[in-house]
Amino acid sequence: MSQPKEIKKIPIEEVMEYFRSEGMEVTQEEAELIMEFLYNLTWMVIKKNFTPNQD
């Protein structure tokens, strides 16, 4: 039986530093919203493409 998988969370400070290095300033709240969106998108892709069909 497979165990539930978990996506490793990236620290918000690291996200903010990445955007800063690309020339964009984001607030902590903006970085949190961006990462929430990306985590949700990642889960949708994983579920759609890697979950066996229950037909």
C-alpha cells in the first residue's frame, strides 16, 4: 500500500530572495500567496497525471 506523498515546503524567505534576485520585490504575503497557488497547481497536476483511474 502506498503512503501519502508530501511536497516539501520552500521557506518563504527563500522564495522572497529568489524573486529579489530576479529583480522583483514581493512582500511576505505575496510570496505566501504565490507558493500556495504553486503547491495547489502541483497537486492538481500530480493527481491528474499520476493517480490511477478508478473506472
